Amino acid sequence: MVTFSSLLESPTAYKAVLVTGCDMYAGYQIALDVLQHKGKHFKCVYAVYFKENDMVHHLKKHGADCIKLAVADGADAIAKAYSKADVVVVLPPVSDDHWGKDSCVFVSAAEKAKIKGLVLCSKINADQLGNLPMLKPLIQMEQAYHDIKGKIKVASLVRCSLHIDMLWLFRDQIASDGKICLPTNGRAKFAPLVESDASHALCRMLIDPNIPAGTYQLTGPEQLDFETVAQHAASKLDEEITFNEIERKDMEQFLKDKVKLCDNHIGYIGDMLEALSKGLLDKCTGDLEQLLGKQPMSVKKYFEKNANDFKP
């Protein structure tokens, strides 16, 4: 059985992990989880970012060695950073100004760096998302992964469902108006995933000798739609919460003016919600429970745990 644990425990290993995309929440959360094992399983944790922000500052404070890298820096610069680590965890560089233009260099550089372990994080049914421009690079990154994985000692492809944590971006609107306003079909099914569960699962894959490398489809434990999500929110927040389908341009304006997201991130969210409307995110699997070794967090539990964030 091929595992990341055996690679990291090798006498010749640096015992170092590098995580990209740490200026966005998914990469930040993974790096933070890995840092909790620094000193026991890892000697060094590298956090790659495109734009410095509070999440990057927080990772620095907790002991990460932070590296600024961009698609435009090219394969040589990226490979130089990768060569410091045994395992590289690649998240889509959505915050990068050149997202969609040679983004797969963050994958192909792994071969150039001759790293021993690679994890690519992608999205459920990524191969079906080619008609959505902000998601099309995921297909290119997965193709780059398949092109080089035979040359990497230990490799995993981890595809994730839509994260329910996305609603945190709309927390002020939910708190003030009692509405979840998104440009998507409120009855389209998906299996929402809690980001902390995904990062815990990935971290366990790196350190548990009983978890093999391979392809994993990480989803939440149940199929829901946003109308039901709103009902669950209402029950746990003890507030009246409803779902409203809105125009995409209205959501984009809100995220730009109120949340200050970059255009790429806004477009990425919009395309993910369009994919949801088209029924492309309805997969529900048991892979997350397998990696966690326990039942994943439900949407009800998520709102219960984070209730204060969504209340006036």
C-alpha cells in the first residue's frame, strides 16, 4: 500500500509539506491543520500565496514559512519552491491574476522539482465543467496531474464538493435580511462539505499509515438543496431565513462592493453556482467519512457551531 506517511517517515525525507493557495480559505485551512502537527509529523510547513492578507499573516504567526508565488513567475521559480518539500498540496490558484492562463504550471512544476509526493485538490465532476470559463482550468490542472503522476512516488487527486462555508461571505446579508440570496436553482441537489472536515481529512491522508494514496471524492454526508439549507439555518439560528434566487450580476456586485473579493474569485463562485443549477454537483459519497474515521459535519451542525457569525 502506497502512503504519504511512509514517504514522510523515510530517513531521507525533509519531513516538509508545501501548500499552495494559502491566501484563500481552503488553502489556509489545510496549512493550519498541517501546522498543528509540526514538530511531530512535519519539521517544516511552507505556505504559498499570491496576495498577502490576514490569513497569510496568521499562518506566519503560527510557524509557517510563507512564499509569494504567481503563475507568471513560471515553472522554474515554482519548482525551486517545491524542491524544499517532500509533499506538495496544490490548490487552484484562483486569486492569481493569471488564473486560467497556464494555471497548470502549479502542477507540472512538481515534476520539474522531482518531488516525491503530490496532492491535487480539485472539484467534484471537474471533467464536466469545461463550458464554465472560470472552472475550465480545473480540467487542465487535472490533465497535468495525470500526465505526471506516474513519475511521482505518491500522488492523490482529491475532488471536493461545494463548501457550505461559502455562505460565510454572505453572513452580513443573512443576518440583516434573513435571506440567502444566490444566483442558483434553490432546488438543485448537492452534498455540501464543511471546509474544516475536508482539511482534516487531507491532513489525515498525509500522516495516517493506513490511508492509501489515490483518488477521493469528498462530499458532505447528505444531499440537500439551498431551500433546505435555509430551513436548517433558520432552525439553528432561531431566525426566519429564506432562500432567494437572484441575478448573477447582483451577487457579483455584492461580493465586489461589500466583501471586496477579487474578480477571479467572484467569477469562480458564480460558475460553481451555475454548475450546481445544471445538476453537475449532485454527487454524494462516503469518501470523506472514510478519511475522517467519523461522520462528517452536517449542515445543521455547521450552523449550530457558527451561529454567532450569522446572527444580527
